[in-house]
Amino acid sequence: MKHYFFSDIVDIKNKINKLSLNPNDIETLTEIQRDLLDWHFWLEETTRFRKKRLKNLKRLKRLRHNSKEKSRTIKSSINIVENQLLKLKELKLWARHIGNSIPHIYYDKNDLRAYAYSTDKVELKELSGDIHGKEGQDLENQSFEHASSLGIKVLLNDLTSIMRHGDITLMNSPTPFLMELKQSEACAKKAEKQLQSMTAIQKYLLTDESQSIRGGKYISKRVSSTSEEKNWINELNDNLEVCLEKGCNISKIDEYVYCYSSLSGRLPEASELSFIETLKKPMFVSVNKLKNDMDLSLFYPFSLSIKDSNAFSLFVCGYLSIYLIIDWGALTDIAITHDITMELISEDYCLELKSKDGPAALSYTLTKALIEFTSLNWAIEQACKLHQEAMVMYENLDK
């Protein structure tokens, strides 16, 4: 099913690249969102049709007079429709991930994270449901078109998975301006609660502290990195450029990190992997698996990291595979220099950090680094230093 969207993804990605070069291009900003609205409309209509068909098939399956052959046919059809619904769900999520590229063009990725969190729970705020057909959608679209016509950089928040508060965002100012649109006075109480949530987010971003966002007073304060973040996005794109020409490529893209990319799906020859013998403890990571199996809402989007439009579309549709080969032994040595033991404790690369006399702490620093193509050396150094600072805070907490 994904291959039907290949050319559409290339087209949207070309426009995202164009907007990245000129964020003041209101026409392109508007076109991208119109394209995404059309994409969501098709996905939602197709999903409704498939759900209706699935319901009918399950009803037919329960009929007692079905022959064995007919029952097998119905069961096969049910499996096909359920598989199609899963793919549609994945495509809807990817449409939002592509939409995430828009606010990331205008604002710092670390500031944007706050807009995804609930203000009364530690979890993320729930995603909105279908975009088309919901109450107030016409008003949102009219406001979006009107703001665009006035030369205002405006975002329909439902097109993203990170802007989860408010209906539209005005992006002309250094801080996003969230707007909640209501057509009826009957929604006044709900709107008041939503306004309080948006106020809490603004307070958090302006003062760095808020007791009503991100889990309470002890984990709501933002922390700064101790050194400038480093990434290997350029090296990755150089690798993919060769891959598009030759069908596959393997290269060193960062200290302790090699990348193997493939269009054909073939695994590298043994001779190409001879460098692995020099690694203390090799670890293999499939970037495609991270893309397919994780909620990427809080991370810098692949739609901006992968520059080439064809490479990005091939990656989204599953035709381009990206593998990382990491010297995990060298990375754990970094933690040891800080008197910290570091272990992977889950398939999504969650780290457990523990100093000699302190409690264990969990960190998704490595997960973030893998998805955002950040220097792993830098990421582990930061995780260890932040862990040490956290332990000092822990010792000073009033029990």
C-alpha cells in the first residue's frame, strides 16, 4: 500500500526542503499543509471503508450455514482487511511525523517537546482523532486560509504529532502562539481548561519551571547540555547519496559508529565487515525498526534529517534500509571514566545508569541520539554528566 504514496511523499519532501531554505515562503508552507490534508482525507475515508467491510465480513463469518471453503475465504479476507487497517494506521502516523517537520523548521526541537505533554499527567497528551469531519474543522480551515492570505506563518496542529495543544499555531513570533477555536458557547468550560493548559506550557518555556507539566516539580525543570550538541547528519546523507548510486554503501560516519545502507536488501559481504574485528563489543541497530516500532513524536523528524527526497521516500516506504554498527564496548568505557555503570535494559535502547553509592536512573538519551543521528560519544558523555548532577539533587532532596 505504501508504494501508492511514494511520489506524493517525494513531492511533499521537495516542498519541505524548499521551505527549509526559506521559512518565510508562505505559499510553500500553505501548500505542504493542503497536501497533508488531502493525504489525511484519503486515509480516513479508506479506513472507514475498510472498517465497514471488516464488520460485514465478521458478521458473515458467524453465519451457521457457511461451508468450510466459504469460511476459509471469509477468514482470509478478514486477515487481508486487518492487515490493510494496520498499514493505514501506520501511514496516518507517518503523515503526522512528516507534518512535524513544519514546527521544527521554525523552533528549537527541545522547546517543542513541551507542546506534546499533558499538563495533568506525566504521559503525552493524547493525539487527536480523525481530522476531517470533526466539529469545528471548517472554522480551523477558514482561519488557516485567512491567516495564510495575510502573510502569517500558520500551522494546523492536527497535522503534527507534537503540537497537541490548541487548534492552530501562529509562528511569526519567537515563541509559538497557540489558538483554540470554538464555534459554540457551550464549549466555554472546555475552552477554559484548554486555555489553562496552554498557559502552563508557556510558563514552563518562559521560566523553565512548572508544577503542572511533565510530572511535577522534581522533573519539570529543563536542564542544559554541558557542551554543544554534535550530530552526523551530513555524514549520513553522504552515505545515502552513494547508496542511491550503487545500491548499497558502508562507511564510518562517527566515532564508534558505522552505517550500512541498502536498496537491494542484501547484507554486506564478509570483507566489507572486516572492521568489526577492531570493535570491542559490536552492536547492530536497525533504524528502520526504530521508525516502524516507536512513537517518534518527541524526536527531530527523519523528514528533516534525510535530505534527499527520493532517499526519504524510499526509507518511509521500506525500500531503503539503514543499519548502524556501533562499538558498544567503547561507549561503556566512557561511562566507566565517570565511575558510572551503564546497561541497555530494553529493546528501545533505554539506559540504566548507576553510580557506586547512588540509585539507578533510567535514560532515553541513547534512543534520542540514534533517532536524531546525534554523536553517540557526545550523548553518553551528556547522560553521565546529567546523571551526576541528578544524584547531587537527589542527595539534597527533603525526604
